[in-house]
Amino acid sequence: MKERLELMGHIVAGYPSISACLHAGRGILRGGANLLEVQFPFSEGNADGVLIQDASNQSIKHGFTPKHGFTIIDNLVRSTSKHILAMTYANLIISYGIKEFVETLKHLGAYGLIVPDFSFGQDDFGLRELCVKNNIYFIELIAPLTPRRRIHEIAMYTNAPFLYVITRNGLTGNQTQINHEVLEYIEEVNAICELASKKIMVGFGINNPIQLTSLANKVYGVIAGSYFVDIINQNLESENLLPILQEATEKLLNY
């Protein structure tokens, strides 16, 4: 029996509407995901593939503001015992106010924060320190080009129990083949992180159970984003996305 992988799902706040993304988020959590990242839309998401960027643009076009994102997180935290994270980009947080952003997440009971363009080691204007102070896990990203010494440094420093490991360079969305080279890279990163008692979750291009079978017993969990946005896109006319996303999550976890 393979050890079950943790799953972090993903929704774009306000897409296709506030109520619809709430239904989708609840469906993902009921389907078996124990973590859910709520992406605050940003017009120039440098890590986003076409599906997520288009969803972000639509949400912004419909009037999204960070307050809408906080409302969605508030609703999800209140309706589940699972972990809700915010994901966005540095400029949005800076514009809103870094201290205010982090303290709002704490007030709402959020679990963590992911900011792809606040790389470890660069000036983050005190964001990581504020996250520690407010008991918000700042999730660090590891990429294939991250030096091994830097990975160890990040794992030793982070206040979070896991690191987000990107399977390949490029954008989200395209399917990632879990081949020997990718597995070798993942196992090496995992071994480094274990020295600091940290786990890893693997993301970018995760969208089918075969990939999860390849990763079982090798990592703590996986992160799927475009997979869920694609399911939402296929069901834009539905009045209730909850059962649809629940079924899609169960299908992904059926490995």
C-alpha cells in the first residue's frame, strides 16, 4: 500500500465569480485535498501559464480587489478544518501594505503564503519576518537551477514544514513527465530537506494519477493548479461547481 500523498489544490480568487470559486474550493477540499491556495489575481504573474493567467485577467476585469480575496479565504477557513493559503505576487502585497496583508491573513486564520517572485535571499521588505511573527507559513520555492547549498540554507531557515519544489523551469500548465531525471532531482532535493526535518511538495504540470503513482513514497505531497482551473473552464455554465471539483479531485487522487 503506497503512502498517501498530500494534495494542495488551487483556485483563482473571483474566477469565474466569487461564489463559483468558493464552490470550487470547497469541492477540491471535500474531494481529498488538505491544502488549498487561493490566488490573488495579478496582471503579470511571471510563473503562471496561459490557463491561470487568463483566469486572473478575467477576475481583474470583473473588478477583483484584494478584499475579495480575503473574503474568499475567510469563507473557506470558516467552512473547513483544512489549510487555506494565499498565493500572489510581490507588487500586489507591497501596494496593499505588507504588514496589513500578513496581519489580515493571521486574523482570518490562513495557514500560509506563497509569493513566487520574492526569492529567498532578496530584500522582501520584512515579509518573511512578519510571517513568522504572525504564525503564517511562508512557503519557499525550489527550482531545478537552485544550487544545492542554497536549498539546504532555505530548508534550515524556513518556518514552514515543507518547501514547494518546482519540477521544471518555465510556466505552470504544461504536463510534466515524471521521468528518471525528474525523480533523481526530486529525491536529491528531498534528501537535502530531510536534513533540516523539512518535507517537500512537488508542483508544476501535475494533472493525472499516473504522476502521483510515480511520486508516492518519494515526497510529502503534490500541488495542482492548472488542472483545477481547466476543470472550471470546462464547466463555466454549471450553477454549482462543488460536486464537479470534488469528483475531479477524487479522480486525481485515485492512484
